[in-house]
Amino acid sequence: MYFLLGISLTLAFLLIVNMGAAVLASAIWSLFSGLIKGVSASTRAHIIFGLRVGPIAGALVFVLAFVVPAYLLHEPENSGEVVSGKLALMAIASAIAFILAALRVLRTWHVTRQVASSWQDGALRIEIDGIDVPVFKIVHPFPVMAVIGILRPRMFVATQVLETLEPNELNAALAHEKAHLRSHDNLKRTILQICRDLVIVPFGKNLDRAWAENVESAADECAAYSKPHVALDLASALVKLARIAPHRRTRITFAGSYLFDAHCVDVTERVHRLVKFADESGKPMKKRLFSTSWLWPAALTGLLLLHLADQRLLLTTHEAIEHFVWMIQ
């Protein structure tokens, strides 16, 4: 019963802390998102990613650094405490969330392999200057330009894309996809999917939508600010491809980044933003609020090392665990 109680408490605290932090992160974004509209889309995407990943990362650090050590060091093996029905339900829900997240990742990986295999069957390998991943020309009813895969990404370009776009427009579209590659957006998208599944309840949908919008804006910004004329070239490419996209569309679900979503090709807002970028050519790029690459790891490391500053924190944590078990008996 000692180890069963410990495992149940670990799973329960993972669920409770993750859900509570996810609600808090969603509220923080809703309240303060308007304050950072003036910074680059890349910075906003980094902040949103941290707010989405932070809850489960913080929950894991809290449980592994505080709950587990406090239980092992201060809980007597013959305490007589048992796993109550409420605690069991929370532990089971937490375990199911992890299982569902793992199954979702496996399904996405399987679908990605199927898509890559079907697209590569009969595809023609082509060489494009400046692209470091394999590029394949494919025949597809939708004007596909996409990078799929995480460990071994590949780029697929539909024949009509190559035939429709002028060289400068094609280069602008490729610059957009290169920005996704440099930012490892396929990996981030998979991580966000895991975080969404682990919360169980649909908290944070606003964060998911905001990240998807800002990551596309960040790729557009990266391409647009590379050279003054690229913004208009990319806008022109989006308009041309949207016009030739078939009316009946289905969502392409895989671990990939594409020039625009096959389910919704309304590119009006992106085109307006790109035209604005072109009007601002010669001006400095939108300021970054701060470098966010170190912010979230630093915060989690600080939480991890916090109990080293005061060993009594583990005893306090154990007392909180005891109170929690008493409350749900």
C-alpha cells in the first residue's frame, strides 16, 4: 500500500498542478496578450509556447523535486493510510491522460509516415539552392508546399506550385518554409499536442489558436524582412495559390508545416500583413521584447533547486501531502 499510495499521489498531483497552471496560463494570455502586440511574432510565439508547455513542465518538476522526495523521506511505511476512491479516480484520470497523449503522438507519427510514403511514391527529387532538406516534386490536387517530419524533415512541392509561381515568388515561399525549419516548428507542434492532451479538459484553446497564428506570422516576418521585396513576392504567391486551390478541401493532419492550411486557405489577413511589411521596408524589424529562449528553462531550474536553499521545504511539502490525503478521505 505504501508504494501504491505514493504512485497515486504522484499521478494526482501531476494532474492537479498541470490543470491549475494551465488555467492560470490561459488567463494570463487573455489578460495580457494585448500588451505585447508591438513585439515580433517570433517573440509572441515563444511566449505562448512557454505558457502552454510551462504547466506540465512545472508540474513534473514540482512532483519530482518536492512531492516524491518528501514522500520517500518522511512518509512511514506503516502509516496505515490507504488509497481513497477520490484519490484513485484522480490517479486513473492522470494515467489515462498520459496514455492518450502517447497514443496521439504515435497516431500522428503513423499518419506522417503514411503521408510521406504516399507523396514520395512517384515523386521526383529536385535540387533547390538554399534548402538543406530533401525536396520532392509531387502530383497533388492541392497546391502543396510543406515540410513534414521531425527527425528527418522533407519538403514536398506540388507541380502546380512550381508552374504557377514566378521564380521570385517561389523563393519567397521557400523562405517561409525555411523559417519553419529553423524554428523546429514541427517538433513544437507535437509538444503542444501532448500538452493539450495531458490537461484532459479543453483549457488553453485560445493559446493553441494564438500559437498557430503567430508561428505563421513569424515565418512570414522572417521571410519578409530578409529582403525588401520578399514581402510582396510572398503575398503574391499566397494569392495565386489560394486561387488555384480546389474548393473541396480536407484537412491534412501530420507533423508538418505548410505554406497555408489545406482546410482553410483564406489568406487575406496574411496578405494585408505582408503588404504592411513591404510598406515598412527599410525600417528596423519589430523589436523583441526579450530573448525568451532561456526564460522558461531558467524558471524551471529555479523551482528545481528551490528546496536546496531550505531543507524544511520537503517537510512542509509532506505536511501538505498529509493534509491533502486527509481532505479527500
